[in-house]
Amino acid sequence: MSLKSLLPGVASEVAQAAARLRQSMVLVRGRWNGAGSGVVWREGIILSNDHVVRGDEARVSLWDGRQVDGQVIGRDKTLDLAALRVNAPHLPAAPPGPSRALKIGQLVIAVGNPLGVEGATTLGIISALGRTAPGGRDLVEADIDVYPGNSGGPLADVQGRVVGLTSMILSPGIALAVPAHVADTALARWLGETRPLREGLGIKGWAIPLPTPWAQQVGQPSGVMLGEILPRSQAEQAGLLVGDILIGLDDERVVDGEALQRFLNGGYEPSALRVLRAGELQVLPFSDIASV
């Protein structure tokens, strides 16, 4: 049975999205002559995987046949991300997608250069969320066929909005991708557009189980009890107090120190902190806090 008969209207939408994505997708050749993929994120800036780029520069083949040299402007081995600046006008940037709002079972498409086939497209679904890799980085899992050469290419929803960068093959038919919001935050940090979060937000604390009424109130079993607020830290500016229990950054839950560090490793920039103070939920604005 064809996709068109199973999903009326979706086949045409996927085909149109894939056609647009191919114009924003590039082939990246690193210093070891291996080839991977990348995606035009902004005018003159391409994102790919750190393991694809490898050196300080890479040869980039664009959708219209042009070949240009890309210079690395930022990289993070833990996140497996790298950004290249290229001197090539009129590159269509891929539209970003709502990677924080992905749902299990959601249709996604992957576009890349697997096994030397440029612009190959596959269709699958989001199969798991909240996965982590060594170093605490967040990953999206998709039940989709990708192959060597897809690395660094876009994982997108059926509207063609990029929700991740394909990073690795977990097993045949299952791929892992770096979420788009993690990639975008990392790029902004490399460009000096956002202040980096200080390690631990300027706090010292430990994970504790929440009393049953509190756990039921906030819908999670634990949080991070704050035992020290460092002077002149962002935490102090936000109004955190010793004894507060940090339970979330925006809508992201913080259940222990590893969860908190995972968000920091991804360069996550919250707009609010959620804490329990004497059993009462408090939301403290964070977005306008100056770097110290």
C-alpha cells in the first residue's frame, strides 16, 4: 500500500517540504576526505556535526552546484555540533521548527547525502524523546532510515521546518538527532549573541525526593535543594534563596543535578526558574538577568 493511499495529502506535502529542504542542505567534506551533510541555518552560516567537519575548515558543495570553503566559527564535541561561515550569497536558510514541542509518533523527514547520493530523503516518526548521550546531551530519537553521509543533515517535520540535525545511527532504522533548539542556542553562543550560563547557575545543591503532597502538586518526584547561592551570581540576581528547591527551567523539569547539567551543557537559556519555597511554587523571571 502506498504512502499516498495511507495518508491522503501527506505525500504531496512531504515532497514539497523535501524539495525546499534540498536547497538548504549542503554536502560537507572534512579534512579526512569523508563526506557528510549540513544545513544552511542563517545567511552565510552552515551547521553540521563536529565529527563531520573535524578540522578548522571544510569544502562545502551547495545545492546549485557551487563549491565554497567554509571556516569553522564554533564547535562543541560534546554536543557534536560545528558551525561554518561561507562566503556565498543568496543561500536559502531552512526554517526552524518547534523542537521542544515534538511528540512521539510525529512524522519527520531526513534529508542528506547518504552513501554519496545527494539530497536523498527518507520518512519516519519520532520514536523517543528525552534521550541523552555521554556528556549529558539531549537527543531526539527517530524511527527512520539514515546512512553514513546523513550526519549533519536536517531532520524536519512534514512542513519542512528543521527540528534537529541527524547525528548518529543507533541501529538500522533508528537515528539520533541534536534538537534544533540546542543547535540554535549553541550557534548564538558562538556568535556572542547570548550570555553563557554560569556553571550551576551560581548554586550549590543536591537532589532530594519531594514530600508526596509537593510531588503531586508539581508532577515530579524530586528536585535540587539549594544549599549555597554564590555571591554576585545569576542565581542571586534571580532571587533564589538557600533552601529553595529548583524543579524546573521554563517547562523543562529538573529532577536532579544531572538533569540540570544536561540543560547547561546544551547552552539552554531559560526565561524563568521554577522553585518550591516552603512548599509553594514560585516562578522567578530569568531572561533579563545581566551576565556577571
